[in-house]
Amino acid sequence: MPAFPEIDRIAYEGPASKNPLAYRWYNEDEVIEGQTMKDHLRFAVVYWHTFRGTGADPFGSPTMVRPWEDGTDSVENAINRARVAFEFMEKLGAPYYAFHDRDVAPEGETLAESNKNFDAVAAVLKEEQERTGIKLLWGTANMFSNPRYMHGAATSCNADAFAYAASQVKKCLEVTKELGGENYVFWGGREGYQCQFNTDMKRELDHLGKFFHMAIDYANEIGFNGTFLIEPKPKEPTKHQYDSDAAACINFLRAYELTDRFKLNIETNHATLAGHTMMHELDYAGHQDLLGSIDANTGDLMLGWDTDQFPTNFYLTAEIMLMLLKFGGIAPGGVNFDAKVRRESFEPIDLFHAHVGGMDAFARGLRIAAEIRIDGELAAFVTDRYSSWDSGIGAEIEADKADFKSLEAYMLEKAEILPNQSGRQEMLEHLINRYI
Ligand code: XLS
Ligand code: NI
Ligand code: NI
């Protein structure tokens, strides 16, 4: 029996549609900049918020009404839920999904039992993938919920926690490979500290580097060729997370010689928690050629934690899409909705409203970004702004034909420089609004 009998496949109805369960901007087969919208956006649904989110918060109990759940933590319930998840994604028209090992299958009494549960559900996931053509964007291991990880996983003070985490990642890599996963993510929720007085930071970071090398070695051994992704986040649940932002992650990847195989999965709400915009984080990772995928959500600027809301702001999605287009697209990553419905939006239908709105906001962002690029005014402004580097002394500096002595000689002759150009910030912000 279908879980959403009243919902058909969500259709593209165009900008004039007033149907809330239709796409006004996301027309998956429409070609923009030489590629279909589907291939540009590579939307993914997350299993954890969408199918495991309960609506509980630190002050209140679960609120979500999910008629397909039988209330147990059984494998049978997990399998039934997997069928529901695929019905949902199929009706939405989402080409990808992502999970943590413990979202899809219940944790057992022992590692062996957990692995067995995971295999049983993975077999159904595979069947559903084959039935629907929906693919796995990435897998990841949950190394933050269980109390064994209270001090961290790879960065724990307890070597046994490292060993357990390694075993969990080993299994999750095997399953991700079996399901054709295109990437594998590490979000270091507890890889950080609460108290520096009890922390040997150097030792913890060395262990983290070692852990990632072991992951690469094992992936090579089993023939998993997907990209590894680190997901920056500055805090929550820890006071300080080692993967605090794109720049910190990249520094870590370089220091531990991991850039051959690792890239970043950048999340909007994590960027803002780090005091950056999403655009900043994407630009930083992108120009270092380390942009791998994005977790598409948004925070609430009134709140200081990871609210993981669905993105609806065209301004934000246009900025993100400008960056993705600038760096040649997001594949083999995707636009992954690491976002949850509010606890007051407790009905199953709200899952559709949330995703349809998020996908459409990104589709609109893609259209806006493409128009800005076709018109070329913004790019021309930036090119012109740096034109002093295209000839004369600027070109000499860039071509390594200058040194401090030659620059001094040049300046002594020239005597002074003039502030020759306005930054035109207000004009450009106004220009962007033309397209929104
Ligand atoms: C939490 C993270 C998490 C990762 C996957 O803040 O965003 O959901 O995406 O472990
Ligand atoms: Ni998050
Ligand atoms: Ni995330």
C-alpha cells in the first residue's frame, strides 16, 4: 500500500502555476548552459531528517506523524521505511539520496549484529534503487550519536573508540560501494573538543589524519572509487570542531597529504555558523579545486545553531548557483537537502512541501545565475576591476618578472598612486536585483 496515495509524481507546471505541489522553476529536462537542470542540480534527499526526524527538540517530545512507522526499532520496520522513502523520492523526482549507516538500519547489540542489520536493509535499498533508478549520492557512518563516541571517534582519547569507528567506516564503505555510492562523507560531529585543558590537540589531529589514510587504503583495496568528502562545521555539538570551515579543512587535508582523494561538502548553515557566507565557503573550496558537494539548507540568522531549514531564498540560491557554475558544476557531488521540516510541520505532506519548495528555489537560483552569466555584465566588471594586472607592472609581477628592488624603482619614478576605480558595490547589488 502506498504511503502517499494522494500524491502523484510532482510535475513542472511553469511560473504561473498556483499549485503548491508543482514545480514552477524546476523543469528537469530543460537545458541550461548545455546541461539539463536535473544534471546541473543533482538533487538528493537525506534519509536522516526526512525519514528519521522525529520533531523532538531539547525542550519537547517528538511531533511527527508518520503512519508507516510501527514504533519499533526492528529491521522489518526499517525495510518498510525504506520502501516508503523510495516512494517519496520517486514522486518527488529526486535523482539521489544520502544516508548514515544508522539511519537506514537499527544498531544491534554488537558490531556483528549491526552489520547484519545494515546488510539486510541495504539489500532492499539496492532493490529499490534498481526499481526506481534513484542513486546513492553518498553514504556516511554515524560516529556521533552513540555514547561510545562522547569524546570523539577518530579523535577520541580512547583508542577503542578509534577502532570501533574504523570498523564502522569499513562496513559503511563496503555498503556504499555495493550501492554504487558516488561519494563518501565524513562529518566530524564530535571530532573536536569541549575543554582544551583535557585535550591533546596535536595527537587528536594526527589520529584523524591517520584515520582518513586508512579509509583511502581500504577504499582502494575494495575498489571504491568515489570521492571522499569532509563536511566543515565550526561547532555543535562540540564547542570547537576541527573541521571548522573550508580553509581549516583544506589546511588539514594539505598537512596530512589527503588532497588527492578528499574534497569538501559545504553546508550553508555550517558556513553561517562559522561566520562566513555560503558564497565565501564555495569560492574558497572551489578555487582550490576542492569543492565536492553541497548540503543545501539555510539557517535562521536569529538563532545560533544549526536549524537545517529548507532553502527558499532566491538570493541565496542564486549566489550558490553562481559559484557552482563558476567552478564547472557540482558533479559527482550534488545538491543534498540536509534540511528538516519544522517540528510544527508534522504531517507527511509537509515533507513534499519542503522538498518541492527547496528544489524550486534552487532551480530558480540556477536560472538567475545563468542569466547573469549570459549577460556578462558582472563578469566584465570584475575583469575590468583587475585590469591593472593584465599589462605593465601588474603583468610583470604575475609573470615573476619583478622583485622588491624593481618595484621600488618603479614606484620612485611614479611617486604616488591614485585610487583609480570605485568598487561600485551598491550599483552591483542593484544589478543583481535585476535578475532576482
Ligand atoms: C550535521 C551535519 C550532518 C552531516 C552528515 O550538522 O550536517 O547531517 O551532513 O553526517
Ligand atoms: Ni548541519
Ligand atoms: Ni550536513
